[in-house]
Amino acid sequence: MNLKPRRHEEPEINVVSLIDVVLLLVVFFILSSKFTDEGRLRVHLPQASAIPSEKPSGEPLVVSVTQQGGYLVNQRELINSSPETLRAALLKEAGGNRAVRVTLRADARATHQAVITAMDVLGRLGFAEVNIATVKEEPAGKP
């Protein structure tokens, strides 16, 4: 017979290492949240009056981007796809009128770079109203 009193120890959970890990995660999230603010793009939106402006008269200027990355200005194909050629053709068609509406029609399979180059040339020339043409997607059930 064992008459010695049994010593019953209460089980303990050591939370010191857990606190260290949580503190490390908090420091990591604080530091990483500071870096995300630096990468945001700040956009200053223009102001508009409640009175609509008059629409410029005349036909819009149409710039088309082909699947191969070539450009057409008012259905006339350019000799090459360089930005300088596109710029010269736009200056010839629009003259000094930068208020003319420009419609950008790009093939769905055209490269993103070709479309951005056309938009960049239009922006650098000072065209204020650039529209991007799209087609309405037909429902799957209708031919």
C-alpha cells in the first residue's frame, strides 16, 4: 500500500511563445500596410458645370487599330504603325481643331500596346473627347 500523498500538478500552457508570434505578426502587418499607401494612384477629377456644353459640329475622327497593330484614320490605312505616322495623319485630318470627337475602334485581338499607343498619341495632341467603340454582346440563345 502506497501511503504517500500523490502530488497532483495542474497542467500549464506556456503562452509566452504564442505572444511572441502574435507580436511579430502585428509588427509585420503594420509595416506592410505602410507600403501599400505609397503605391496608390492619386487621381484629381475635373470639375464640370451643370450646364451642358455645345457639341462640336462635324463628323467625328475615327482611329481604327487592326489585329496586326496597324492604324487607320477615317478608313485610310497608314503606311506603317509608328506613332509619328499616326500623329501626322491625325494632324492632317483634324487640322487645328482639338475639340473634334475621336472614336477609337480597336480589333478585339489587337495588342494592348497598339491601343495604348493610339490613346497616347491622341492625348499628347490634346484631343479632349475620345470614345472607345465596342459592340453589344449577343445573348447565348439568340443567333
